[in-house]
Amino acid sequence: MTSFDARPSPRIVFGAGRLAELPECVATLGVSKLLLVTDPGIVAAGHVGRATGYLEAAGLSVTVFQGTHVNPSESDIEACRSFATELQPDAIIGLGGGSSMDTAKGCNFLLHNPGRMSDYRGYGLAKNAMLPFIAIPTTAGTGSECQSYAVVSRDGSHEKMACGDPKALAKIAILDPELTVSQPQPVATLTALDALSHALESAVCTKRNPISSAYSAEAFRLIASAIRPVLAGSAGPDTRGRMLLGAAMAGSAIENSMLGAAHATANPLTARFDVAHGHAVSLMLPHVVRLNSADPAAAAIYDGLARTLGEPLLPWLEETIALAGLDTPVIDPATIPDLAADAARQWTGRFNPVPLRDPEITSLYHSSFAAAAAP
């Protein structure tokens, strides 16, 4: 066995209605002046009002920043940091989807560390302490609540940067399936596909280890049991719970390992063509699984996941993605060389079980675009 480091997950508080336990969670951290980072949609859904009501009833001070944008940029993080500097909170709560989590974590980086988010691209570069962070997801997909990375777009180029530090990991993650009921169906679809990609990519990446593999396997089992009802818009409470917990466990798998070629090739599609992240990953994922099946160890892991399903993995994956009914994005094949160059610079591609060089990347794009264009 190869050596590895494993990072602990946050304390997980899981179950319907457990948002009401937010004040008790705050009390365990010994803090009382809170910044809650969210977006206007979460405010409109009533989740922010419920959370602040619980906190204020417990005598806690909470101020809301609702300026989160989808795919937050360095400028978005700076706006949140400026807001927090005026407030000087002693803890941060992220309530919302992955963008709210990333904005909250990014703010936490910069509140007591100098510079911009691009200065922290990589891992462990923040020298100063960060505030305690509580993560409360309202979508079942990104797994950001269990990761110490903030994914932020560089101003100008829109290149996604993964900025990680062990101090940025949430102390507590509250997983309340009732909060995911308000997801618009397109959001539920794309975040579910993203969660599925996390389980599959972390399972075979070269940084996998016994801890991450256990998370990946259980994440896949939970997600596979729930994703088709989620895509159909027919998920009940138990299904939503399995999807939410599976997404969080996939996040823990990433935290203890890494991702791979599907994310490396998807990110340029988002940056250049504004294809939503979950959509971009789903376009690439079956072709990456087919590529990785040439690696005997990855193929054996895929076979194990297929036994969980009771059917071959790749056909199941293709059929599941087809159920999402996503529109085919318009992408000029002439841009493939530029996309491939962008993908080759992506951090996650280094951990794919099959080395990701220009021929492999180019072939993945050609296969994906041809499949998407097929009637």
C-alpha cells in the first residue's frame, strides 16, 4: 500500500429539520457574532429567514451578505471580504449552493490573509488563521460543505482556480434534506450530475486511498440509488436525503483524494462557452470512463461499482445522463485545440489514471461532441 494523508470531515449533522439545531452548533464553537453568506434566491426561498430566526431567538448576532453570484469570481470574493471587514465577525456560515460555499470560504481566506484569491491557488498557502466555518447546503451536488477548497474564477479569463487550505474546511456541516426541496429542477439536475461525477472520478484518481475509496464507494451507492428520481423531478424525502448525503460523502472523497479528466476537460467548456458546470462534466464523463477503462486498476474499480448497480456501469451512466434531457451546447469543433490547451493546464487532470496528454484530451473532445450531435 502506498502512503497517504487523510483529512477529517466536518462534524456532520444530518436529518430532516435539523437546521433548527444551528444555534446549538454555533454554541459548540464558542462564537456569537456571525456572518451568513448566501444569495438572493436562498433569501426568497425563506431559508435565510429561518436560519436567522433560529439564531436571533438564541441571542446570537447575525448579519447577512446576499451578494453571491454563480461561479464566483475574485471580485465577488473581494466584495464579500470588504463587507466582512466592516462587520468583523467571529464565525462564517455558508447557506446555499456551491457558489455560496465558495464565496464564504474565499472570504475566509482573505479576511485575515493578504492579497487576492489567485495568490492562494494550490493548497496550504494561507499563513494566518481563519474563522470557524459552518456549511449548510441547499443543493445536493457540489459537496463543497466537506471540502477545504474554494473554487473561484479568475477575473478576466474566467479560469477556475482551486484554492485550498486545511483551515478553510468547515467545522460543522448541517445536511437538512428539507432545504433541497426549493431547488429549481434545472439546479437539482445539474448538481446531481456533478455529484455523480465526483463519486466516479474520486474513485479512480491516482490519489485514491483506503479512506477516500470508502467515501467514493458509499457516495456512489447513495447517489446511484437516488439520481434517477431526482432527474425525473419525483424525488421524495428519503430520496432527497440519500442524494444530499451522497453528495457530501463524494465531497469528502475529493477532500481525501482528487478528481480527474472529466473535470479537467469540463472546466474549459464553462470558461469559454458558459456551459453550466454540471452539464459540462456530464458531457465528458462517459468518455472519460471509457478512456480510463484501459487502466486495469480503474477498470476493476468500475467493475465493483457495476456490481453495486447490478448492471454494467457505462451503459447505466449514459442512460442516466440522457434522462436529464439537457440541450446540446453549440461548440465549434475548430476550438478543440484551444480547449485542449486549456484542459492540459487544469490541476485535476494530473490525477487521472490514464495520463492526460494532448492526444487523449483531443480524442475526448471529439468523442463528446460527436455523441452530443448524434440524433
